[in-house]
Amino acid sequence: MADPSDLVTAALRADDLASLFELARTHRIDFGCRPMARQLDGGRFESVAYVTHAELDALRQENLPLEIEVMSDGLADERRAAQTVGQGDRFANGRIPPRGLGTHPRQDLGGIMNPDEINSAIDGLVNEYGIPTFDTPYPTADGSGGRGGHVGGVNPDDYHVYFTAGVHARERGGPDNLIYFIADLLYAWKNGVGIQYGSVSYSNAQALKALSTGIVFFPLVNPDGVRWDQQTDSLWRKNRNPASARPDDDRSIGVDINRNYDFLWEFHKHFSSDVYQTNDSIASIDPSSDQFHGVSPFSEPETRNVAWVYDVFPRIRWYMDIHSALGDILFSWGDDADQSNDPSQNFRNPGYDGLRGIVPADDYREWIDESEWSRVFGIARRATAAMAAVGGRSYGPLPAANLYPTSGASDDYAFSRFQVNPAVNKCYGFTMEFGPPYHFYPTLVEFQQNVVDVGAGLMEFCLAAADIGWT
């Protein structure tokens, strides 16, 4: 990752998706959490990238068929951790419970939680509402443990919705969004009130309905990376595992957790060479890359902890991993475009190795049953509609491979599990990308709006899950 003061956030616009795909394929620039493109009014397509001034100059000199607009330049003081991340412990070691903006819309949340506060906030929920919690079994490189909870019942076999956050360290505010949403549900349950996110209102009955889906939440998957990023303002993405690090190369520390899951992890084998020879967004074998996928699937304790939850709560049906910043909810598949015509074109079929990942092409597309596609598209559309109604920002549903493929991501792993092993429960995987697509570090004003947006999205996601059921 470059020095944040040298980074420019640029909107890249083209007349067609193929032009942006070609840019992503041939240029090793940072397209954020996952390379995505949004269709604008008028039919053009836009993607957001984080580039150095030198990279920006080079793009302009190439005379590409692009419009390039600088959205922000450098890292403003109002976005730095000193201005936006909380110091100390506002939850007083669990004696003060967190309360979300859905039940207390006029409060000032203060700064983004630091890792210690996240655990203190969970303790506050335990002390106020008596919820069960769990500690994950695999310690991180720095010795941190993972902690989560479950609400809506006490029988693990009855739990169906699973939320994670805090995966990419630089995507600030994800754990807060999840904790404050859980806090809103619990406050509404205990006090018999509804929930209001901006202009979107939910009755107490709807809050109880969302809670009744049974929610497992694991808000801080990557504590080491988050702690480091908050200390350094370095836009750090990975964990802090030093096992593959090179001497005198600090960038080679760590693994991208969201490229380490057991889904087409061996990307050199499974994907077309055209998608990884010049760009590492799909994943990388280079430890210095922000997308370094580790030495093997599930090599990282963080990914093993996420997967462990599926074993403890074996009837999880709906999964969402909370990220930023883009303004969409993504659904499977992420390795290639979706299709419902040819079941033989699926990730388990080695006959298609070497063909996957050319998103505009038709030589391979990933199979998804038409009824399942309608289900995942419908729930993503419903959740993004609520998010857009709350804050006036543009949110929309997108297939995860919209612009460029990825390997080893959490949402695809979730959706692939039952297809690899029919003995496990079917689970639908999603990724939420909250916030405006201009910076991973929100200002405090943006942070408060993100909490409201995400609260509405998660509420609608749970309500949709309850309406759809567990088929």
C-alpha cells in the first residue's frame, strides 16, 4: 500500500463494462475491497480506484477510453484516526451497553470503536440483555482472540443468519455498524419499541421478527489488522501474520483474509491466465500484495474462526460479510458471471479450469439455479432499497463478479459449502459494501450516516430472510 498522503481516489468512467474490465485486467491498481462497476444514469459505467499521483498521471497519458475524475486527494486530517477513532473505553468495561441510532437517533456516537471497545461493547450487551457469547478457538498472530454472540434464542440448531465484519482492516466502522444494529434489536425487544433509520420506520413487531431469525454475529474478524491500521493510518488491508514476510519489506507482512477461503483458492489453476498475469485483484501469491492469499486455504486463524462458526451453528442459512466502501450488496458468484442454463459450468468441474474469470466472455459462466438466483437477487435488492431510502445514497444489488473475478472470498465459500458437501446446510452468501465509494476512512459525519444505512440494510436483510424462510 502506498503512502496514504500520495493516494488519489479516482472515479473511472467508460461507455461499456468491457473497457473497465480491460483496465482492471491490465493495470495493477487498487480497486478497493473488490473491483466493481456501477451503471450510471445514461448507461455509462463507473468504477472507483485508489491510485498514486504517478499512477494517475500514467493513466491520463495512456489516452484510454476513460473519463477520470479525482474525488479526493490525499488523507485529510478529518479522516485520520486521531480525529475519528475512539480513545479509551466508552462502554466502561461492559458496564454501559451500546445503543444504536435506530432507537436513539439524536445521540452522538463519538468515534469509531477501537478493538478493545468492541469487546467491551459485547460485554455491555451481555450485561444488559443476557445474550450468549462465544470465543473463537484460533488465536491470531498477535495473540488476540475473536469474540461473537448470538441473539434471538438459545438453541444453536435454530440459528439461521450470520454476520461478520472487520475483515479488511482499513474499512473502518464495519464492526460498529454490526454492534449498533444488534443493540437496536435488543433495545427494541426489551423496551417494546420500534426502530427508525432515517425516513425508514420499523415497528416493534418487525424488530421482533428480525430478531426471531436467530442472528449469529462476529464483529471483529481481524483484530490485529484493525489495531495496526488505527495506529498507523496506513490503509492496511491484511492481517498481521509475519510467516511469509520478507526482510526489510513491511508490506509483505500479512494475508488478505478475504482471499484465503477454500473456494477456487488455487487461482492459477482454475482461472484464465488473462485475469491474473497483470493484475492481482483476483488474488496474489506475492506476500507484498494487498491480495496475498496465504500459503494454503484456511492458512489463517481468522478464516478458520469464521468457518468454525458454521460448525457450531450448523443451520446457518443466510450469511453476510460487511465491508466498505462502494455502496452495494454483492451476491454469488464472484469467480465469473452467473448463468442458469448449463449446470456443467460449475466451480467443481475441472474441465473448465483455465477458462474462468473473463467476465464479459461467454466461454464460461458460473452455474446458479434460477430460483436461487431470484432469491439472492431479491434479498439484495430489498436490503439496498432500504439503505438508499434512509440516506439518499445510491445503493444497489450486484453479482460479485460484476467487473472482475475474485478467488477465495467469504461469500462464495458460504454458498459453495453445500455444493461441495451435501451433508452441510445450504447457505446463501452476500457481501455488503457500505458507505460512499470515496474513502475507507469516513469522517465522523459519514460514520454516523453509515451506521444508519447499514442498520436499515441489515434489518431488511433479516426480514427478507424471515419472509423467504429456510428453503
